[in-house]
Amino acid sequence: MVITALSIIVILNTKPSAAETPVGTDEKIILIQSCEKIYPDLEKLGTEKFRQRYQYHMNFRSCTILFNDLLWYSNDTDRTEKLVALLDKPTVPMPVRDRLTQSQTIPEWIKDDAIRWQQGKEKDTVFSYGIRYMITSDMIPALTNISDPNYCENRICAVQNDFLKYSIKNTGIQDVITLTHTFQNVNENSLIILAQEVSKSGKTTNTFQINEDGLASLADQKCCDYYRFMHKMPLQIGTKIGSTFDAQLTDEIVYPFMDQKRPALIAKDHTDSYYEIIDKQTGAVLFAKHQDRIRKTIWTAELVETNIFTKDIKIQYEDMRIPPWFKNVVRWWTEGKITDTEYLSGLGYLIKHDVLYV
């Protein structure tokens, strides 16, 4: 899972071949089919071996563009058409995945779908896919109600009975540890966590506290260190996270966790000996790795189970509700009578206030 998530970033830093990008639709469909054939090797071989094997493949760059887009994971019947439209977009070198902002234009395929839907040529499900894409890409603003007491601002986003379960590996001790942290008491100033650890040596249990600065300490300790499995929200590219390794958020990816594709951020230290993959919506650490070059050991922590993600904003795939009058709004937008920013802001308002279900 980790190799798959990180591979997108590494591959995008590879120079494209000069002999790719066919011009016709039929050629693009063939290209997509060729990408389908090599994608399993990305998961099986890992980043470096995959790059070595396919860096001279004539469609290498185009395939990585496809692998790095949410459309690639879609099961919609018109997935191929949308991927063809994606290949029609100008290729701009981007080391970051899905770093979309309100200043960027809405993808052309979304506008094309909206036009056909407004004209009655497409079903609600097709139109809704574009909206869901803009939600997961953070193009639609203000979906979280700031007056909501659960809204996170400069604090760790956890409530009572939340838990994080990790598989911890350390080559120095040749053991796999199962670590479970359960949040037992949560308030504005501190968090109380019950930690349970299971290893070859048996099971241990202890309790520690996290203060408002994100520093954790046992009851009998005066000194403390940053809590390493969850970070204060919100998270932004370029900022430092609370860590003993002085790590900074550098890139965005989509990370596969169980049956989900989680928007995530990567944090690294300046020596590249430590990095984390952090869930963008909750601040939970999805994966972490530290390579101690002096002791020649590698420590990893992989999230294997949690209930935290169940509190995310739900994107409904059934029981959609799109008011008939909204077709007028779409028509105004596609005719240029309202801007992309106005359209996105309107969508955010309607979704936030349960007028629009997608």
C-alpha cells in the first residue's frame, strides 16, 4: 500500500519520453488499455523497479498522469471517455497530486458533462460524479460548518472513543507490535489516551496525556515529546508538523486505505531519513517510516484499523437530490453568466445546507 501511494510522487519526477501522446481518440483508448496492463506492476514491483522497467515505455508519462488522477479509480460506465478527455488536457509538470485551488479552472470534462445534463442528455449520476470529483479535490469551499463544535482549528481532531490501531515494525528487534491508542477523555486543553501494545513479549497497557500543543507525556514524566500518530488541524503544504524530526509538509497524494482512497499529505525531514503520510481530513498518520542510518535499523508504523474516518463528510452515491431549478444555475455557469468561483461557492453552500445531495 505504501509503495503504491508513494510511487505516484516519484514517478511524476521522471522525465517523459518524447515519443508519446497519440492524437486520436482511438489511439488514446489503446493507450489507456496499455496503462491498464502495466498498472498492476506498479503495485507489485514498487517505485524503483517499476520506473526502471517502464521509464522508456512510449506511454510512460501519459500513464502516470492517469494513475495520478481520481478518475483512474472510478467504476463509472463512462470512465474511458473521461480518461480520454483527461489526456486531451495540456500536460504541465506537477510534482503534487490533486493540489487544486479555487483559482484553478474547473476541468473541461466536468463542464461538458454539466452542459449535457442541463440539456437532458445525461443522467443525474453523471452530473453528480463531477461534483463528487470537485469535493474530493477540495475545489468546492466551506463544506465544514465552522460553528460546529466538532470543527477542528489548531487542535487534534479526536473525540471520545476514537481509536487508532497500528502495525509497528522495527528491524532492530525483529518483532511486529500491534499498538492501539484509544482516546478516553477529550477537552480543549488535553487528551487522555489509553495505549495497548501487543508483541512477542506479551501485552502492556498504560495511559498518557496530550496537551494543547500536541505534546504527549506519561503520568510520571516531566518531559514530553510530540504525539506521533495524529497532528493538529488544519494541515497545509509548506508548514511544519509537530515531530521530533523537524518534518515539513511537502506533497499531496491519494493513499489507499482499506476500501478507501484517502486525500493525504507527505511530511519529510531535511535528511529524508523520516517521512509520514498524513490523512488530510483528520490529521491521522496513515504511515510513517524512520531509517536510522547509524544503527542501520528501519522503524515503520502502518495504520491498519480506525473508526475516525467514519466522521468524514459523507458523499452520497444513492438517494441523490438535485432540485430541478438547479439546471438554471448550471446553464448560467456554462453560458459564462457566473464565474467558476461563484459556481463553486454556490455548490458549497447548497451541499453544506443539505439542499443538494450528490
